Amino acid sequence: MKVAVLSGKGGTGKTLVAVNLAAAAEKCTYIDADVEAPNGYLFFKPTETQSRNVTVKIPYVDDLKCTGCRKCVEFCKFNALAYIHNRLMVFEDICHSCGGCLLVCPENALNEKEKPIGEIVTGNSQSVSLKLGKMNLGESTGVPIIKALLEDIQDPVVIDGPPGSACTVMETIKNVDYCVLVAEPTEFGKHNLAMVHELLKGYGKPFGVVLNKTTDQDNPSKEYCTEENIPILMEIPYDEKLGRLNSEGLIAVREDVHYKTLFEQLYQKIEIGGRS
Amino acid sequence: MKIAIPVEDKHYEGNVCPSFARAPFFMVYDTETKEAEFHENSASTSPGGAGVKAAQIVIDYKVTTVLTPRMGKNSADVLVPAGIQLFKTEGTGIKNNIEAFEAGKLKTLGEIHEGFHHHGGN
């Protein structure tokens, strides 16, 4: 089974849940798809690490062949090409690597080159295999890295997803069996929970919510779940001890039997939810 | 000489648009004939890369100068190598800015912002 842990809002405890869920599942692959700020490795401290580059294809022009017909400029829906001073300019940061400009060029004046945009690091931590995506600074989209991360993976898999509800999240959940949404007890948390919820409804994926940092105060995220009939998988009450373990880069499941039981139960609930 | 200005309306008495690439119209003004043409800016509704497209549009009007309150990096990366001169507008009126430019009172656009790409993710 493939599980994606999502949040809508950053800082709700997505990595906390993903890391502990993977540790509780024991034999599984933990994939950090939060490629703009991957931090799961801080907890797993992987050994036997290996890394490889992720590249995308970017067009370049053969000036001798280009006649300036501008078919490519007109074709590019991302406006990554401009023709000025009798020369074609390619804006690499805007290019989405669709390859369309090569197809429409009647002179075969365009070719593609590989441009590195990030890397994938693999390693191990006890019985958990790790796969982490890391986007280079200044790059505009992590989608190709997430695509590469999720190729050739063996179940069971826990994916630490990117925050938000945009393209990177869609790429992450495309082939998963179940999504866990981590929500914090704030109005802002509720707002962004609703955004991911809407996205998941569109995808028709089964999902449930983990309420993090709960107290006896009002919880707008919990109210939202009740209104929308969203299953609440688990509540993690605000706990200074858990905060301390986390701040020291320790995995609660591996340090504390209470959390081990809690996350094992969560994993079982997800297995049932993912099958239905 | 022809100059381009991002504008809010198709009206010489109207206002300069605070955004270059996302302006609804461009006014192209000929300093010799004193004639102004207004063109819709098809880049304004682009989901992305509006800066590149808008710059290509004004270059294709064969202007040599752009007057604008601000400009993003992608637009400048097209316009500057094309030899287009960039001047910073002052105040909001189109007419005042044309007069100020012709009197040599507008300053060169010094600051280029990073742009607002990929908001909302992609």
C-alpha cells in the first residue's frame, strides 16, 4: 500500500506523522517528497547513502538553422521563448520541458539538453528504506523530482508530501492508495485543510485526518471534519515530551512505547481505509 | 521614435498601469507624429511567462523605449538585450509622463523586481 501524508499548511506536523508512521510500519520505504525542504533524513539519519541527479530537458537553438519563423514562440503556452534581434531566446526557468517547440519547428533547429534541477538520495535506517528528493536552490518546480522519486517503488510506502494543494501535491498523490491529512487546531489550519480536502475529493482518493497539537480549546479543524464527515484517524494531544523528542531529531516511535502503540494503531486504520 | 507604456484604459488622458506585463493595454506613442495607438496586451491573461510575452509584444511594435513604473526580471531580460531603453514613470497620468519624457525629465528604470512567478504553485 502507498500512503501519502499531506497537510495543506506547512508546520502542522506532516513530517512528524510521516516519519513515525514509517517507523511504526517497520519494513517500508519512506519517501520525502517535500523536495523544497526535505527534512525526514534529520530523524532517520540514513546510512549507506547514495545520490543521483534529476534532470529535465531544455531546448536550445541552432542559430544557423533557425529562420525566425517564430512557430515555437507562438506554440509555447508557458511563454518560455522570445525572438529578438533575429535570435531565439530560451527562458530555462519558465520552460516546462514539454518538448513541443521541437515538434513544431519546421527547420529542426531546436534540440534538447539535460539540465540538473535536483537530486535523489537513498539510504537506510534500521528496517526503513529512505528515498529523499532535493530540489536545487532557485529552481521553480519540484514536479520532475517527485515524478522520479515515485518511479519503481515497492509497497509498502509512506510518502511525506509537499505542503499546499498545488501541482507537486497532485503529482505526489496520483498513484497512492490512501492520504493522511495532518491538521492543526487553528483557523488557518482549517482553511488549508479544506483546500487539500477539495483536491482529494476531485481525485476520489480515500483519506482521513490526524489532528495534531490538540488541547481542550476549540479546534476549527476538528469542527470542519465533523461538518464534512471526514474520518478522524487519530488525535495527537499537545505534549511537551513529544516536542522535545522532535527537537532533538529523535523518532518518537523508536523512543517511547506510548507513541509506538499509537502509530501502529494509526497504520492499521490506514491499511483498512486503503483497502475499502 | 516610438515608445510603449503599460496603461489601464485606451485613453490618452487615462492612467499608467502599475504592472508592465499584466497591464490590460499598451499605448504605443510616436514622438514625431504625436499619435497614440492602443493595443490589447494578450500577455496579461497568461498563466505564466507573462513578462517574456509582454516584452516580445512591445518589441514587435518596433518601439525603442518603454516607460513603466516597474518591471520584472523576465521582461527586462528580453528588453535590455534588444536595446530597448527603460524609463521610470512618475505619478499616474499617461499624458504627464509623455510630456515629462519628451522634456528629458524621466529617470532610467533602475530597479528590476524578481517577478511573481509560480504563485499558487505549478
